[in-house]
Amino acid sequence: MAGPPQMSRKIQFEPQLSRERRFIADRFIMAAFSKMVLVYDKRYWMEKGFSGEILSDCHDAPVLNAYDETRPNEKGELQPAIVVLLAACIEE
């Protein structure tokens, strides 16, 4: 089963979830996020020696992470793409 941790509070489990798992569900904060797929003509990042992966702690930009999502298209040809996950930063 996959879903947001808070949803597990609405499900009756038998046996009951572990104390640690309930702790996560009680304190997990969901943030607004979006996913976008950027499609390119070529994998320019690979040509420059980069992986296409970006990780951020969200202090300077809303990009949470990005990764190379190059895969075959409907014609069987590789379609270069990067998936970007954007998150709303929550100030503490």
C-alpha cells in the first residue's frame, strides 16, 4: 500500500502499526509539490559529463530534486528528459 503517512491514521490495522510508524504519521507535514517533465532533443548534460541529477535543501530555490528520465518513446527511440520535483518551502 502506498499513500501519505497521515492517511494511515484513518485505517484500522490488525495488528496495530508500530509505535515508530504511528509517530511518523502523527508528525509528518505534507508540503505542496509539483512534478514536471522537461523533454529535450539531446542529453546535453551527459555530453558535458553530468548525471542530470539535482538535489536541493530548498533554501535557495523551490527545486526539491531532478533526475534524468530518458527512456524510449513510442517509436522506440530514446527521448531525453529530466523530471523536476518542485516543493513549497516552509519557513520555520
